Amino acid sequence: MDAVNGLIRERMASEHAPRIPEVTAHLVEAGGKRLRPMLTLAAADMCGYAGPYDVHLAATVEFIHTATLLHDDVVDESGQRRGRPTANLLWDNKSSVLVGDYLFSRSFQLMVETGSLRVLDILANASATIAEGEVLQLTAAQDLRTDEATYLQVVRGKTAALFSAATQVGGVIASAPEDRIQALYAYGDALGISFQIVDDLLDYAGDTTATGKNLGDDFRERKLTLPVIKAVARADADERAFWKRTIEKGDQRDGDLETAMALLHRHNALAATKQDALFWADTAKSALNALPDHPVRTMLRDLADYVVARVR
């Protein structure tokens, strides 16, 4: 990972626009788990790759992820990420959008350097799918008609697409057999879904010190995530009217968050959401059965357990 971080620092530099490295450094150095580049390195290692381009692809994946974070914070009008002020708050929306565009461009330069058209195809498709997922979320997030199938479509787009691409390109660059590449894709897809479900669950059941977020931020931002979708599906008429007022209409009052939390617990929405996260983590682990016995396979299995262990 040191080589990846070094390449990231090298490629986020700009000779002509010093604000670019300032903004990217703020986000890149804020911490984070580096899960996506780690998945690329792990997949390539497990498939026996010994060349230099796994580092390029890991940096590519992190650049794409960082670019989407910059854009997301503008779209969501966020002021905090990982317990720190967002780039759009410290600078402005224009800087965040343009620096995100710069990182997307850098990511495509790194892809091209690998010389693999299939890698380029996978990551270009993933980038488009992420954007589709974000746009779908815009139209579905405050609509009480949004069901679990639509939620899953959003999550597959905005989160799981990059997880699955990250694992898939690790196998591709190693010229792994097609069945192994598809198993890596399936693992990344299921892991990404589980990861996002847990993230949405943590908004109502997390440790604010660990997450860097305030409990209920998604509620305040009127995001219809899986816990609320489950509660709405089980709501009576009065409860549905509450969700319609607070989520659809944005008429939130003192005490509404506490009411929302009570409804989530009344209908076991949080426990049911965790069960979904566990299901997708188990699905990810099952996908690994198609891969050869290897220390990395054990690590990937443990990673799926870690994803769901983040919530009590």
C-alpha cells in the first residue's frame, strides 16, 4: 500500500493549479480504510500477478473513489466527512467539482498505462454505473414509494460497482482464468452491497466517534435508506404520515429524530437491516469458494466479517 500511496501523491500533483493537490490531500490524507485499492492488490496477488500495474490500478480505483466523494459532498451539501470539514466547505463547490474531474482524468491516464483495454472497459463502465446510481438515488431518496429493490439498484450502482471493478481488474491484470475473474466480481459486488447497507445502518445505530458522523444525519438530509424503507413498509397510517411529512416534504420538527428512532425499533427495522447486511456478507464469502486456497482468500473472508462487525 505504500507504493500505492506514493503513486497517488505523485499523480495528484499539478504544476499549474496548486489548489488541486491542496484539495486532494485534504481528502486523501483524512484517513479512510483504502478498502477498494486493497481489494485490487489482494485480487492480483491471489491470482499470481508479479508486475507493476496492480499498483497503478489500485491508485486508479482510489482516484475514482475520491472523485466521487468530492462530487457527492457537493450534491449532498455536506459539511463533514470522517469527522473533518469537507472540501466544498473549506474551499467551495466549484473547486470540489473541478478537482473531482481532474482525479477522474488522472484515473484514466493510469488505466491507459496498463495497456489493457479490458481494464479500461471495466473501470469506465464502473464510473458510468456509479453516476447512474447517484442519479437514481436523487430521484428515489425522498419518495416513500421507493422499495427495497430500488434501494438495491442504487447501492449496486453507487457503491458496489467500484468494489466489484476493483476486485475484477486485479484478476484481469493477472490474466486469471475467466471463472476466477467472475468469482472476484461476485465477491466485490456482494461485499459492496453489505458495506453500504452497514453504512446506512450506522447512521441510526453507530458510534459517532468511530464514524465521524452524527446519528440521524441521513434522516435530517431526508435520505430514504434501507432502515427507513423497512419501517415505512410496516407503518400504519399515522406512521406513514410522519414519514411523508419528514422525508418527502422536509417538514422536520424538534423531537422528530427521536420519533423516527422509536419507529425503527418498533418495527425491528434496524435488526432486519443488519440481517440483510449479513446475508450479503455471506454471499461474498460464498463467492470465494470458486477461488483457490490462498492466504489472501482467508483475508477476504475475514474482510466480509469485518464489514458487518462495524455495527453492534
